[in-house]
Amino acid sequence: MFKRIVLLVFGLYILFLVGFYLFQEKVIFRPKKLAKNYIYLFEKEFEEVNIKTNDNSTINALHFKVKNPKGIILYYHGNKGNLKRWGPMVSPFTEYGYDVFVMDYRGYGKSNGERNEKNLYSDAQLCYKYVTRFFDEKSIIIYGRSLGGTFATYVSSQNKPKKLILEAPFYNLTDLSNRKFTFLPYKYLLKFKFNSNEFIKDIKCPITIFHGDEDRLIPLKSGQKLYEASDKVLTKFVIIKNGTHHNLMTSDLYKEKMATLLK
């Protein structure tokens, strides 16, 4: 009887592992698609941009514009929604006197193409290359929120932007997963690694990391661990008291620090 129970539990465990491996993208990415003819409507002035990739996919993006910009903020958003949702969230950055450029990842909004880690990094870099058509690297600030922190960190490690700002980033996806469900062998299951901890070592520009002490989605310890992997001479770690994964931008401390960073 005991042997049967053990075999049953083991079988269910294996079945769970297979299910997780096959459907992990639905956990990591939570996109919403938009029709190709969808018309964006925002209060701020903007231009819709479509960038062709090497594999003939399309990356859809928004370029919010101001008169006589100080530079541009290249923003990589989180894992949920699409530009319809993120446009109103990032466009207020223009009030600091900067243009803002934000892309949708493959499978999000109007963007398409095969989504794998290599392609996601390539697309992120392609958007950096696009904004260099209009701005010198010394005028480019890279901003990454949550999942977008990985792409922001990668692009910053490959280029020479003015500075990098990270909001609620994680150390890497394997480490983050281990903090949530310790009973799974993520090292072998995860198709995506998102090793921000490796990328951050190669960054030569100033870095500011914001993290909330009540973040339940990406724990504060994950952001602190990423900070420890960085060059501390270049990096500032700002802890937002009572900060969750979704309310950092409403914090007075966040607003104060951002005003200084974007002055």
C-alpha cells in the first residue's frame, strides 16, 4: 500500500513537472493582443512606430514626444498587458522634459514573432539602436520595470547610455522561482533564464534601483541581491517604505529621487 502511494505521488510530481515545462510561458508572460488596426489614444503627443526585425517580425512601439527634449527615456515594461495599458503609465515621464520610447514584446499588443530569450534581447537592443537615430547615447536613459528590468540591464551592458533606472527588478528568473516554489528543479525546467545578475556586472553607467519593502511578487531580497552583484560605486539602492510591486511611482521618495535623476 505504501509503495503504491509513493508511486502515485511520484507520478503526480512528474506530471506536474511536465505541465510546468510545457506551460511556463503562460506564467512568465501575460500578454494581451491588439488588432493591427487598433488606434491608440493618449493625452500626450506620440508617434506609433513599427520596427522590423531580422527574422521579419514586427515590434510595435510608442514614441512620446516633447518640445526641445533633454533626452529620451527608453522604457521596458512589465510582463502584463500591452501598450494600451503601459502608454498612460509611461507618458507622464515627459513632464520631466524627456521623450519616452516604449516597446511591446513579441506576442504583446501588435508585436509578433517567435518569443524566445535570444529574440527578446535582440528586440530590446533594436529599439535602443532605433532611438540612437535621434539621440546621442549620452542623452539616453534606460528604464526597466519588473520583467523589463532584465532587458534594460542587458541593453545597458551592451551600450553606453547616460544611466539605468530599475523598478522592482529580480536577480534572475531561476533565483526568483526558487524563492516562490522551492520543490521544483528550475535549473532544468526553465526555458528562460533572464540573468540580470550577469548583465549588471558589465554596466559602466550610474544605476538606481527602486524596490518596495512589501513587494510580494518580486521580494525585496531579490532586488537587494541584484544590487550586491553590481558595481556599488555606480549603484544606488532605494527602498520604498510600504512599497508594493505596483505603487512605487506614487511614493514621495520615488518622486523626489526621480526629479533628481531627471533634472
